[in-house]
Amino acid sequence: MRALDDETRQLMRALDDETRQLMRDLDDETRHLMRDLNDETRHLMRVLHEDIIARLTIIQEGRQQPLRRSDKATRKARPKR
């Protein structure tokens, strides 16, 4: 009976070690995937930021230019919504 208990304990320890190793491997894999996704998200956020800055610059430049006569006439002729 005692030999069976020792064998069961050894089996449990082996399974415990195997489970811990699997958890470490999964943790490493998850961290790697998250790092890759964070890098991709960071890249897309930079692209979006640059696009917004470019659009705001264009809008700002348009506001700084004085209206030409043809622009004034066009603006007055447009019906308001």
C-alpha cells in the first residue's frame, strides 16, 4: 500500500512539473503575442496621428488665406442648410 502511495506522489509531482512548464510556455507565448499586437497598434496610432496633423494643417492653411472675389461670390450664393 505504501509503495502505491509513493508511486502516486511521484506521478503527481511529475504532472505538477509538466503543468508548471506548460503554463510558463503559454505565458511566454502570450507575452510575445501581446508585444507584437502592441507594436502594430502603436504603428497604426502614429499613422493616424500624422494623418490628423496633416489634415489640421490643411484646414489651418485654408483659413489663413484671404478669400478671393470668386470665393466670396460663391459663398454668398450658396443656400444655407
